[in-house]
Amino acid sequence: MEISPLKLNSYLFFKLPSAFLCGVRVASITPNQCTTTVKHKWINQNPFQSMYFAVQAMAAELTTGALVLLHIKKSGKNISMLVTNQSSTFSKKARGRITFSCIQGPLITAAIQKTCMTGEGVSLCLTSIGIDAQGDQVCKMEFEWSLRLKS
């Protein structure tokens, strides 16, 4: 199966319905970058008239996870993936359409090669940046992924 925004968004509908209902969508994915968007609306707001942090985390984590999934698929190997740590920094209220991007595809390729060569688990930290329609950064989220070759 080819990994595309349409297929990933269909996956959200069936397997991650809370993200889908909150408006998280994959906008684009290439071997180097994944981009998602989510628009602030009634269903994903907090009491402070901005987007709830967990919705931002879903959109951000999807950029990193989809990119890892793409590289695992490309490798042809049976590799497990798991988020082991997460941290966030919020710099502005998230209002309007927020675009999240992870641009660390080459780092994922190197981690997959390392786990395939050594058979050991590998941890890598991937960053997703959330930008509003004015071009201002609203948050930075880091996800530590553990990759391990399945036997």
C-alpha cells in the first residue's frame, strides 16, 4: 500500500476517530517531510478560546508517526514503533488553522538502518512545529520514538 494523505486521512477516520472528529488532517507527506493541519473550532477548543493542547498534540504526533511509518514501509522490514516520551512548548494561543510540520526524514532513515544492522532498539527524537495562518509559531512538540526490528 502506498502511503498518501488520502489513505492516512481514511486511516484516521477508522482507527483514530477522535483526531478525525477534531479536524486533524494530513496535508502532505514526502520522504523528507510530513504536514498536517487542524482548524480551531467548537469541538476542539479549550475554555480560553483557543485550541485544546491535546488536539495540537494529535496533529503534531501524526506528522512524526506518519513519517516514521513511511520510512518503515520503504525499508521493507518488520519494525515496531512506539512513542516513549513527549514534551511541548506553547508560545501563542492556537487560533484559526494551525499547520504542523516534521522535516526530519533523513534522521528516520538513519535510525531504521541502525536498528536493522544491529538488531537493537533505537530511540530518536522528532520535532513538529505548529504555525498559525500569520506565520507565527504557536507550539513546538518533541516526540521520542523507539524503533525495534521484530524477529
